[in-house]
Amino acid sequence: MQPLAKKLLPHLIPEKAWTHISANFIMKLPLAQGYNLILVVVDIFTKMAHFVPTTERTSRKRLKQYADRERGEVEEYRVGNLVLLSTKDLKYQMVGRCTEKFTECFVGPYKVKAIISSNAIELELPSMIKIHPVVNVSRVWRYKSQVEEQKKEAPQPVVIEGKEE
């Protein structure tokens, strides 16, 4: 068995009330006065608790609003669009690369084969990429082809002290 990576660090003790809280739900209660769920909010410093009766629907709506507040809109893809695939979580090696440090951040472009949902698409991947072809849209980036007037030229070798590098 591998040893744990870091030592356990206890939470700091708050210096005043209601600066650090914990929240949890008591769920699947029988319907009483129109409520079937209780939100429990506890102050870590004083251990004072508030019990807020609510409904599962209202709770889901508020949690979704809270979770979505820092998320942007998802780009919509269509079958046939070209996308670049992030290599952030891919564990395959690029041919000729000796370290992950020099691996490209994105590979592709790959064609969108099918739309699974607003958050997932299926890609036409080459056989060298051994992953499931359905990926989350957060892992792809729309491919923008070069402008026709732009020429893609390889950079000239750098000459240092009369020798090419």
C-alpha cells in the first residue's frame, strides 16, 4: 500500500461566529405543511444551527443557480464541426516526445460525429488515441482554420556561432 501524499491538516478554528459554516440536507421526508426537505446550516465556531424547511424542487433550483454562477454558456456544436481535443487528462504519448512537458495542449482537429447532449459530443478519433470517443464539451475547443492568405511556414533554424541549432 502506498503512503498518503500529505500529512493531515486540521481546519483552523474560526475567530468569530458565522464566518465558517457547514450546510447539509435532511432529505426524503414525508410532506408536512408543503415541505419535504430541511436545510441545516451550522456555524462552526458556536455550533449554532438553523433548520430551514424547504422543498426538493426549490433546493435543486437554488443549488443549480449557485453552481452555475461561475460557469459560462456551453458552446453548441453540430455534427461535422471540427474541434481540437485537450490533452490535459489524456495519458497517451505523442510519437517522438520524451516528456509530457513538450506535448501539445490540444490535438486535432477531429470531426464531431454525434451530439450526445448539450454537455457531451462523440468524436471521430484515430486509432492511436485509446479513449472513449464521447467527451465532455469542456475538453474540446472549436477549430479555426487558417486564413487562406496566411502561409504556414516552418521557422528557420537558429544560427549560433555559425552552427545551426
